[in-house]
Amino acid sequence: MRSAGCGGAARPALLGLLLTLLVPGGGASKTSVGLVTCGSVLKLLNTHHRVRLHSHDIKYGSGSGQQSVTGVESSDDANSYWRIRGGSEGGCPRGLPVRCGQSVRLTHVLTGKNLHTHHFPSPLSNNQEVSAFGEDGEGDDLDLWTVRCSGQHWERDASVRFQHVGTSVFLSVTGEQYGSPIRGQHEVHGMPSANTHNTWKAMEGIFIKPSSEPSAGHDEL
């Protein structure tokens, strides 16, 4: 895996957006209850292995050579923030609760790349490689993930799964850890079956409040 200096190439505009969102107020809610909404910025915790979904400007040294995606134990790493955005059809209006069964894109805030998977083997477990792909939030149809959860909407305190639209694998962690230059970080990959390795929960973040007029303001971050 080729080192590029973790976080060193973060884009100023995206970093500014994150810092702005982390300021209290401005139409955001930091309460621990409620729903995950479109446009929200959050961290995702794998509930079995207790690591947060993470990316950085370090590329895989094999497979696709795209930006790597890992799991980290730290709760305060800025490279673990992801923005909830809509798919190619129907969008995801800012502040609207994400429905169970809805397809979304997860955009890495500091690099502007989307959570992505494709038919390459992952470096450690030989499952399906998960990477970060695209530029400024624009990638392709392999960036789409379906939120699998119980009930009508994605609840912040509930465990959910992310199933890839194009290949049907589930976003997973099984415990394999990398060496240098990202020693101790866990491999994130795709698995074909739903199991304990692919449940996730929304953690730290800024959750955009639902609009009082859902038909208005259908903008997307």
C-alpha cells in the first residue's frame, strides 16, 4: 500500500465544510435520538468489531489502486466523517429522513470520494475490495448502497447494513489488520451474506433537522 501522508491532501473547501457543520446551530441537531437524514455528516461504527469506517489519501498497492477504506478504533479522527447523499435517481433532499431500502451514496468529507466496491479482491481477506472513488462527490453507479434496516426509516440508535446495489455484497469487517503505513487499521471489504460482521450504527456527527415543509428545499449537499 503506497503512503501519501494520512490527511495531508485534504481539500480545504471540504475541510471548511466539515468545520462549519460542526459549529452548533445552523439547522443541525446533536441529540442522540431520532433519524438519520439526507445531508447529515456522521461516523459509522461496526458494532461487532468496534471500529469506525475510515478513509484517507492512501491508495491500495494492489487491486484497483484506488483510495483505501479501513476501520479505525479512534473515535476522534476527522478522516472518519461521511456525508449522506442521494443516489442517481430521486436524490436525497436535505433534511429528509433516509428510508429503509433507500439507495444512498456515502461521500468521504475530507477527500470528496464516494464509498465504492467492485470485483477486485481485498488485500488481506480476499473478500471484495471496498475503496473510495470519484472526484468532488461524483463517481459512478458502483457508489450506490442500499440501507437495510427494520421499520420505515434509518434510526440513529439502530443497527443497519449497507448492501451494494451493483454487486449485492454487504459492507463488512472481519478483523484483519494492516501493517505499515496504516498499522493497526482494519480491512473493510464486501461479503456476500448478511451476518454479524456487517452491522453498523450511526455515531458522532451532525444530523440535519427534517424540514417543516418536506416539499420545499429539495437541495442536496
